Amino acid sequence: MRIYPLFYPQNMDQIPLPPQGDNARFGYCLDLVNSFGAEPRCAYCGLWMGEPYEHFLLMTMDHIIPKVLVVRKRSGSGPWAETEQLRRFVMSAINCVICCSECNGYHLHTKPTMEQIHTPPQTLDEFMQLRDAVFLKKRERALYRHRQDRDRWKRNWRT
């Protein structure tokens, strides 16, 4: 099953480079739009961020499988750093989606289970299956958090 808006390469030769740029709105998100046909829409909640300008300001990019699994700031390597192939999977555009800052903040701690971390994917297909499963969990969590926040907003801010 293919999940919109995720990118599905057919083989290792089709794995794209990491998105380029120095910031989300004018760099790596723009690269995802121009290179892969991604829409400026949050992959988790569906918010259109192409316009108005105030929505555009919310645009960020999420690595579905966290980068910390292959790169850690202090030690320089994460639990999956043993293979260049895994690093390539995690850092490439196949592991990235455009999302709003709110959804990105909702699930910063959503990551593969400890069992999945200790048995990292060995093939592109295994990585894609794990990425898809984590994406669906993140989307579920983001939509749940939006419902919670909307209810709180109705109780506390609306008159």
C-alpha cells in the first residue's frame, strides 16, 4: 500500500539526495516541492501552507525516522551508524515530509520501537515498511493532538 505523500523509489539508484538548503521555507521544503512534486501541505494534518503568508510561516520538514538513529551531536553516531546504507536511507528525501510546525512539535518523540531500533532494516524494502509504519503513527498522534487542542481552545478561548 502506498501512502500519500511519501516517495517510493523502485531501487537503490532512485534514492534521492537529502533535501538541500539552509532553512525550511526557502531551502529544503522548496527542494522537496521542486524535485519531487511535493505539495506545500502538512503531511500529517493536511494544512495548506502555500498561502496565505501566515500559513507559509508554519512550514517545516520532518525526518520520519529520526536522524538521531544515525547521527548524534555529541558522539557523532547513533545506534544505526554502522552502515552507510542506513545513513543514506535516513538522511535522504525518501525519509522527509513537509509538515506544519505544530504537527512537527506534536510528535518529536515518536520513533521506532526499541525492537525496531535494535534490529535496523537491512534492505530498502524493510526501511520503507518501517518508515511507513512510523509515518502512520505520527499522523495518528498529530491528528489526536489537534483534536485535544481544538477542544481546549473551544473551552478556553471562544466566547
